[in-house]
Amino acid sequence: MRVGILQPYLLPYIGYFQLINSVDYIVVFDDVQYTKKGWINRNRFQTNGAEQKLSIPLERVSGFLNISDRNISSSYDPESTINQITNAYRKAPNFPFVIEQMEKIFNFAERNLFLFILNSIEVVNEYLEIKTPIVVSSDIHAAQGLQGKDRVIKICQELGAKTYINPQNGRSLYNKQEFEARGLELLFLEAHLTEYPQSTSSFLPGLSILDVLMMNQVNEIKSRLLQDYVLLA
């Protein structure tokens, strides 16, 4: 059995969903520290051939709180965010279908940051018919108090995994031999950012899954873009 572990990100790039689709269980961290300069509550999309930022404002609190302890600001305006997306993609081939999914995401009533983002991941998974069960990290009590690779290994063991799949940028974090010593195969998913039609003169790779959804039919995403990766030892 294969397990993957991910941070919660707002509408992340397609490699995130390739990993979810490649495992039997995906664990999403809720009890790790929020990082201000990361992609937890923001991402990139494009309009008129130029890159734009999409972000969800958060309440101003201590920078040391976990993701599960952060809340969305009272200034957040779902309608404004949906209008921003509409203005960028109203001519996109799948706009009528995808904007419905974006409304489910950005009109979600929950203001806890983790639960808001978890819902967004679940909405995209359902739209793409990705059926991988999601496990929240804080629900794996035996792994509490552990850090780094030790926590990852314990989570995998608790879920009965034989293989742990990590995004390719984790190569510097984990050692294959240390995982093998604990009975786990370690693999890294290398996402290939396949070109697809965009309203740009040159292809902008690695944008939010929002761009992929707007510009491609679901069947094309499932049969080609979601499958365009390799697993490396």
C-alpha cells in the first residue's frame, strides 16, 4: 500500500493532485506551523497572458501558530475572489463548469484556514473523480510528538504502508536507507508539467490547478495531465 503526505495548499499545481491520485491514502498536515511565505493560502493563475496572484487574507495573530489554529480574516470577500476568477477566465472553455466548483470553494462558510483548504482539495478531487481517502495528520495520535522523517515513517506504519511517495523536492530531506531499515520503500514523484492551451503567447508552467481545470476537459486531465509523472527511487 502507498501513502503520501502533503501540506494543505490553496488550489495547488497539478503535481499535488498527481501525488494524491498515485497513492492509496493521502495524509494532509493540519498540526504543523503555518509558513507566511509558502503557498498555504495563496497561488498563481493567469489572465490575458500574465501571471496573477490569488490569496485569502488571514487574521493577524502570532506567526508561530499551527495551520489548524489560523483563521481567515473578517475582511475576506468571497464575491470579490469569485469575480477575480470570472474576469480572468470567463472565455475559458470550461468556465461554466469550473466556476461552479470555485463557488463551492470560496463560498465555503468555514473560516478555519485548514478546514477551508481541506474543503477546496476535496472539491477538486471530486470534480476530477480522484477517490483517494484523505487522513488528517492530527488524527494519527501515535505519531504525535515526532518530527521530520520519524513522524513520516510512523504515519506510514500506522496506516500499514509499504511505500511512501514524496514530492520530488523532498530528496534533500529523506534518505532511502533510513526508510528501508524501517520496512518502507521511498519513492519521489517527479511531475511533468505538460503543456496545454492557455491564453498566453508562451506556456506558463506550474500554475494553480485552477488554470488546468479552466482550460482542459476533465477527461483530458484524467487521461493525460494527471498521469504525466514518473516515480523515482
